[in-house]
Amino acid sequence: MLTHKRDTPRVDGEVVVLGSTGFLGRQLLQQLSGQGVEVRGLGSSQVDLTAEGAAEKLDGVWGEGDALVFLSAITPDRGRGVDAFMANLRMARAVCAAVQATPPRHLVYISSDAVYPFGDGPISEGSPPCADDLYGAMHWAREVMLRSVAADRLAVLRSTLLFGTGDPHNSYGPNRLRRMARDKGEITLFGGGEETRDHVHVDDAARLLAEVLFHESVGLLNLASGNSVSYDALARQIADLFEPTVKVVHTPRQNPETHRHFDITALRRSFPKFVFTDLGPGLGKAHDDMIAAPDA
């Protein structure tokens, strides 16, 4: 659970966002600048965190009174296997070295719910990490690395699946299903779509991240809505947004079905006034944005 260092929300100094050109990074910059926060974003074109000497290039990017948000990562749809795992750890090594050289006032890391194993029971912040794949193991390793250099000023948010306008990824979730419906006129699911997942609109993730920065929160929090739905139910909601409604096609199951549910009691205690966008309206907004901008 998080501990707030500030009872009166505010941000002192600048917020530096590593990974600002990514899906969540773009939304976070917009969210913070809209609230009058001085924010600076760095993408891979400015500093390649996987390259030798990356830590030195971060020298002077933030000061000891600033906040640092670490979003940069190679996601599974962009790179799998040991090479991607090691590249992600090189990023974390560079950030850790730079944080040791110039400790920021506040450090926020966006991890993943992939650190948890699949199962039928509810996941809470007290659930032990036990990753089923290299991507989850990578995030857990990064968390440990960052705690080793900034435990007293670190907030870790383990995010569930994000969706919304402008997502460049093609992981198995709302954006991929929406693209299937648009491009193929049908949505194809693994098996009967029995798997259950939690899905959060990217705008909500940016708002919650801003709250963590404004409260200078430290500790651990799962970034999830607490509402898990099956992929079949998700696909049918997306299909109904199209005119005419597209087909939902089930395929023979190749792998065991998996489930992930969250107990968000800690989130409610940390931010009792925070309200997530319901899945239906969130999907509708993403669909409307897609119609208005077909490449979104």
C-alpha cells in the first residue's frame, strides 16, 4: 500500500518522464501539463537507455528536488526472449546509476501485473510475485533494482492492461480486438474467450499516476479497476460498437485458460475519491476516436 508524504497535494520542482513518447507517457505529459506542472519528457530518440553510457547522458536531466517517472520498456509485442529481457535490465541499470548519482526527490516506476501468477483468487499488494514469463520477471527484477537505490522515495505501480486511443501495441486486449473488427470484420478469440482480465483506460492510468506524484506517494499499488471480464464479453461489447455488428469467432483452444482478478482495497484507501471509467464508456470513447482518426 502507498504512504502519502503530502497531505496537501502539490508537485514541487519538475517532473521528468522517461518513456514520454509511449502510450502512457504521452497521456501523462498531457495530464500533468494541463494541471500546470512543469514536466519534461525524454524518449528513446533522445536517450537510448539500452546503450553504453546511457547513465552519463542522464546526468543533469533532473535535480534533487525533482520527480522522476520511469516508463521506458520493451513490451512483449515489440520484443520477446532473453534479448528483450536483458535490454530492459540495461535500461534499469542506467536509471539506477543516474539515480545514485543524483537522487530525485520522488521516483515512480510503472511495473506490470505480469509479476503475479495467473489464478482464480483475487490479487492484492500482499500477493507474492511469481512471474510466469520473462516479461513479468523483468519487471520484478527492475523493482528490486530500483528499491536498492531509492527505497525511501520509490512508488511502484503494477499496472494491468491499458487501452485507449493511440495505443501502438498489439497485445491481446481491447485495442487488438478493435483493430480486428475494423480490419477483418470479425474478432477471433483464443478458445471460447474464457480468460478474464482487468482493463483500465489509459486516461485513468495517467490520472492515477498524477495523484501519486501530487501526494508524493511511496510504496506499492496495483493499478487495476477491480473489474475483470472475460474476453468473450469484452469482444461482444466491442463488436456491438460497429454497424453492422461484427462476428465473434471462437477457435480451438491451444493453451490452458488463464485468469487475473484484483482486490483494490488498497487503492480505495489511498485514493478514496478516484473513480475509474466504466469499461463500456471507455470502449465507446476509443471507438469514437478510431472513427474520427482511423490511424488511432
